[in-house]
Amino acid sequence: MTSELLHAKLKENFGFEKFRPNQETIITTIFSGRDTLAIMPTGGGKSICFQLPALLLPGITIVISPLIALMKDQVDSLKTNGIAACYINSSQSAEEQQFYIDNLKSNNFKLVYIAPESLSYLDNIFNQLTISLIAIDEAHCISSWGHDFRPAYTNLGYLKNRFPSTPVLALTATADKATRVDIANQLNLKNPKIFVASFDRKNLSLEVRPALDRVKQIIDFVENKPNESGIIYCLSRKTTEELAEKLSNKGILAKAYHAGLDNKVRSKTQDEFINDECQVVCATIAFGMGIDKSNVRWVIHYNLPKNIEGYYQEIGRAGRDGLPAETVLFESYADVIQLQKFASEGLNSDVQLAKLDRMKQYADALSCRRKILLSYFGELVTENCGNCDICNNPPTFFDGTVLAQKALSAITRLQESEPLAVIVDFLRGSRNAYIYEKNYQTLKTYGIGADISWYDWNQYLIQLINLGYCEIAFHQHNKILLTPFAKKVLFGNEKVKLTTVVKKVIDKNEIKQEKAKTTKNSLFEILRKLRYEISKDEEVPAYVIFSDAALRQMESLKPTNDKEFLAIDGVGKAKLEKYGSEFIDAIAYYEKVKKANKTKVKKESNTYKTTLELFKNGYSIEEIAGKRNLGQTTIISHLAKLYIDGEDIDLSQFVSDEEVKQLHNAQIELEYPTALKPYFDYFEEKISYDKIRIGLAIVERNK
Ligand code: ADP
Ligand code: ZN
């Protein structure tokens, strides 16, 4: 099998120009007849590794998969690419299953997906089939050491015994060394070739934020991305519901998803999310396993995850199409406390606590986060990634010895009996009921840190905990205790290095710009809508038709004929035939309208010029309007536009400096309205529309 032929098949059937790392070598190994174990991260492109060989091999490829929802997705995807595939699982009636089994016998399919529980149906017809390849997806489910053990998987070892000369390909996204060996043994793989792809997903940005005000932070975040699908993982069912409600109240299409909800409700939410009808899903970890949605643009962790494995798998659900995707983790001390409690009470508590600790270290990191993640998975990275919050905003250190002394002596004065929040109140000299009840206001050091904000003190104390000078007594109401190291700071000469607290402020202007990028009329949005309509007709998820990445390429390359359309990544022969003309037409129509608009703009610019000349020659607004047979408001808006565009005209006769100032303030307070009416109402109709129009033009140009 030559590389040229494999590339040609990849393009023809899947529309891709290049293989992702390891795909080609895995495929070549399969063709050599050898068993293979492929370990690739979520979104790494595992499916191609068996789908492409399936097309070229003479017989049928059996794909074992535990995820029923995913089977349908993958089969739909293959069908839109013109590839004959089917699935057999318990979601079908007995007749349906029989129908597919009969058709398998007549060699009508290249691939059949089957759940391990349903494999026995095939047993009877095994000797009537030519089986060329057996692919076992989510292979870690066979190992009781992994985290997704499925009893039905344990029987799969018989496949290799039954078909000793058929190559087996086992695939998984999670496997440490021990699990790897276990998978190979239990599946009876013969001298398997093992591929471990890099777990780096460069297109995922990594960010950790303190959890203060997190609902507001999340609302700002989502409002900034009007059409982008995202998942918010929460620790408790209650939080998923409350958060979904808060987002819904802001007009965001958001739903909760957790194991306590009715099956029907859950699968409806999942379908809506897959079909781009529900933008945000607030979910417990159960969500996302069985879906293959390639255009999840962001993942937020509302709570700290229990361990890095889970965290990495969850953020991995973003950006499978390879386009940039964002991930944000909110870190709160309350979460750490709760998770510590869970872990210490559960099975295997030592291991769980150690894993939680690694998670916390990641969240508190002061160096490139990706390096930390990848080193957890055993990959050594020497370069900083440039796509995490630490790389983008490296922490700055300062001598925090005096701050540390203040905090540690406050803890001493409070006799190591109070939690973090009380210590901060004490340091800041708060006059709340609790402080007075305890008479803390009379103690020495009360209020010695009044010049530092509540938020900052919180962060400094957390840093001191991380540095090991104090610790939280989880089993004693979370009071803060000093460690022996505190003495060195209080009574010795130990210097303490702290990092400056940076609070992420959201710039409203930035939001406006982001929103402008995703306007309804952009070509991307038009293509997205077309994709959605087709997906409804064909009853498949939108991303099965084309990925976001393919639409983005269409937006920038603007193909006008079949040949150019075929050059888009993700367009193969079948998709060109099925959808090519519709998309090419939509792009051509968009270009036509754009051109017509340009001509209109040109005409308009002439009309501005005429107004400008008359105004410069000393005519009044009324006179110009009369001469040009236009309304006075139109002339005023011409002048406003001319001024914004930099024309040298004096507008002081229309509006005073004071009024301009007031308008500017109103603009900020009203959060940049696009219409004039809000201003008119704001000034209780005391400033005329003409003044507002001209005044805002001056504000705009002064920016
Ligand atoms: P995994 O099963 O490893 O999570 P998938 O097989 O679902 O990953 O692939 C993830 C996404 O990447 C899919 O949208 C798929 O179409 C796309 N993809 C796979 N291989 C390639 C490739 N060689 N070029 C471009 N996109 C690819
Ligand atoms: Zn980094």
C-alpha cells in the first residue's frame, strides 16, 4: 500500500489532505497484518485508523464500541461520505437487527459497528463473513484497572482466538503503562505494535481563574461567544440546574444534564446540543462520553476536577475539529475542601488524595500549564506553550515578606481557630457582627491590612498556603493553622516571594468587537445556517455535514467551482456531489450582495461629498437640505459621518463641550447602545436627536 494511494483515498473518501500524527503508520501496520494498540488523545483522529483500511480491505471491518449514541453518529458520518456502514445494538428492534445481519451476509457493508453485548448475534454468521479487520474502540474498558471498566468487554479476548489471522486494532485515549499491557494481554493481541501519540492538543487554550464571582464571569464569557457551543462541568447536580437557569435568564440557550434526570430529557438535551440548538450544557461529568460533536468551542470547569485524567478528558471534548478552542477552570478553596472530604472518605483514599493534590498543583501553577499536564502523562516538553494563561501573562514576583508577616501574625492572634474568610476580615478591619461578637476588634494587628482589597488578601493567603507557611485543617471547620515554617518568617529572616494578583477585567469594547465578528451576516454564519438546514433534512448532526473548520475554509477561500470546492479540507467526492452546488451558490450569492453594497457605498460617498462642499461654503443645514431636497436629519447624519471619517469641519455650533462630555458618560453607563433612543430617554428628552448624533460623532472621533 503506497503512501500516495493512502493519501488519495483519504482525500477522496474523507476529504482530508494530510494524515494526523500516527494515522498513516498505524494504517500501514494494519496492512502488514500485525495487531496494533493505538493510544491517541480525544480528538486525535482515531476513527480514520480503521475506517480507511476498511475501504481498501476485501472483507468487512467489525468495530466494537461501547457507546450506542456514538455508533449512530459515526455511521451517519460515514454515510455522508458515501461509505456503506451500519450498526447493530440494543437501540434497534429485533427485526432491524435481523435486517442488518442478513445484509452483512450479502457483503453490502464495509463496516459494521456493534456493542460488545450484541456480538453474540453475529456469532451465528461469523463463518459466512470475510472479516478483514477487528477494531476495538475505547479498549481501556476491558481493564478493571482503568476508570471505565465494562464487564461485557472482558469476553472480547475470544475474537483473536477465533480469527487468529485477522489483525486486531485496539484504540483508547487513556492508558497508563500497566493498563496498556493489560489491554494487550486480555485481548490476546499477538506481539502488538504499540503507538502512543502525543497528548498535546495545541489548539486548546488553558486558563485557570479564581472562582470569585464565577457566575458573572461565566455569563460574560458566554455572551462574548453568541453562537459557540460549550460545556460547563459542575460537581453537583444542583449546581448544573441552578447555573443553567441563571444563564437562561440572561437569554442564553442553556440546559442542565445529569444522571438524576429522566432518560428522555437527557437524550433530548444531548440531541439539541449536537444539533446546535442548545448552546450550553451545564453537566456533571457524565456528559460528553457518548458524543462526537466536533465543534465544541469551549469547556468550562465550574468546580475543580477530582484528578488530571478526568480534567484532560473533559477539556479534550473541545476543538476536535482542530480549530482554536478555549478552556477555563475555576479554582475555589471551598471545592478543594469538599473534594478532599470525598476523597478521604472513599475507596483508595490515599491514591485519590494524591491525585487531587496533583490537580491542585496544576491549578496553582506558576509556570506553563501545558508542560505540567504533559509531564503528568509522561511527556517531556522543553518549550513553553504560548497558549496558556501563564505563558500569556507570566506572574510577576515581589517581596511579600511584610504581607506574609501580617497574615501569619493575624493567624497567631486568632489562635489558629478561624477559617480564611475571617482572617481576611480581621486583617482588613471589617466591622461585621462576627468580629464584634468575638471581640476581635480589640486584638493587636486588627486592621493592619486595611489597605489591601478583600480579593487580593484572599489570593495572598492562598499563596501562603501553597508555599507551605500555613495549612487548612479540613476536619476542623477549615480553620487555618500555622506550619513550623511560619516561624522562619515571623521570627527569622526568611524572605517570602509572592506574585502580583491579576484580576481579569472584561473589556466591554472587546466584547463588542468579538460580537461584531460573529454577526448574522458574515459568510460563516450564512454557511452555518445552510448546514443546519441540510442537517435537519437529513436528520443528522450539523457537524456530520461539514465541520466548523471546513466552513471557515470556505469563508476564506470562497470556492466558485467544483475543483476549488474539492480543495476544502473535509470535502471528498461524495460531499462534493451532495452539497457542492448548494454551498457554491450560497457563496456566490453572498459575493454578489457584497458587491452591490459596495456600489451603494460608493454612491453614498458622493452624496457626503456634496453635503461637505455646501457646508464648507457656509450654507446652513436648512439651506443644504433645501438645495439637495433631503431631510435635515439626513444632512446632520452626513456631517456626523464626515466628522468620524476625519473631515476637518467645525461642529461646535451644534453641541457644547459639556454636552459631549455628558454623552460620553451616558454611553459608558448605558453600555454602548447602538440606537439613539436610549440616549434620548436617558436625558429625559432634553437633548435633541440632532445633538445626540453630532455629539456621539465627536465622542467617537476622540477615542
Ligand atoms: P478521536 O476518536 O480520536 O477522538 P475522531 O476520530 O473522532 O477522534 O476525529 C476527531 C476529528 O478530527 C473528527 O472531526 C475528524 O473528522 C477529524 N479528523 C480526523 N483525521 C483527520 C485528518 N487527517 N485531517 C483533518 N481532520 C481529521
Ligand atoms: Zn504555556
